[in-house]
Amino acid sequence: MAEPNDADKNHKLIIDVISDNIRETAYKNQQTTIFQINDDIEVASQEEGYIGSYYHATIVHSVGAYHYKVKYRTLVNNDETASLEELVSVYEVRPIPPDIPHEMKMYEIVDVYDNEGWWFGVITRKVEQKYYVYFPTTADTVAYSIDKLRVHQEWSDGNWIVPLLG
């Protein structure tokens, strides 16, 4: 087996640093924001296997000071007869990020629409019209077309922030 060259080592180091940042972000709570009934929001899942994913939902109503009942736009209940409704913590809820159209680049932190939600990872390479995205919370790398990608943004102090690399 050939020894990795400096470019391969550098690539791995960059991916490792970005992956650590993504894992840290995936496990943190969202900043609390007050939402009203019928507000469109995203819910950041904290369930094992779904960490690092966001799902489009609507606020049904607040439940006390620390929870919302939400109705998902893309997830359905167990018998698949209606939209899934559940109680979520205020720390799992954020507004829907604005669209930032631009050309995706190597090592960019992105959200990928897959399995009814947005999952965040890092672009590790591009081959023709496919972007390969590595997901640190699942250790998977999957190829996607550009229409499945968006710039990853974090909600902070009432503003959307694009995380810096590394």
C-alpha cells in the first residue's frame, strides 16, 4: 500500500478539523428564540442517529416556558396517515435559514437535503456534477447534485452566521 502524500495528509487534516467543529455544533443547543403559533421553523434533532439534521416544522403552540408542540412538514406519524406532531425543547428550534446562492467549494460546510431533512457535513470533493459530502456524525460520505445543497448557517444572537472553516 502506498504511503499517503503531503496533499492527502493535508486533506485529511482539514477534514478532521472541520469534522470536529461540525460534531461540536451538532451537539449544542440552539439559541432560544420566541416563536408564535404557525411560525415556520426548523427542529434540530438530538436523537441518536439523527444528530446534525434539521426538519421543517410549524409551531402548533407553546407548552410552558421550555417546549413547543410542532407539526412537521416532511415527517409523518407511524401509520403514515398524518404529519408527525411532537413536543420539542425550545433549545431544538430555530428559524428557517435564508437561501444564500453561490458556488459550492471544497471544504465548505453545507446542509444536504436527504431523508426528509437537512443534514450538515463538509464537501470533500467534486466529480463532474456531483459533490461528495462527508457527515462527521455518521461517518458517511455520499454524492449529491447541487440542488440538494445549501450553505450551512448557525442562528446566533438573532442573526444567521456562516461558520468559518477550521
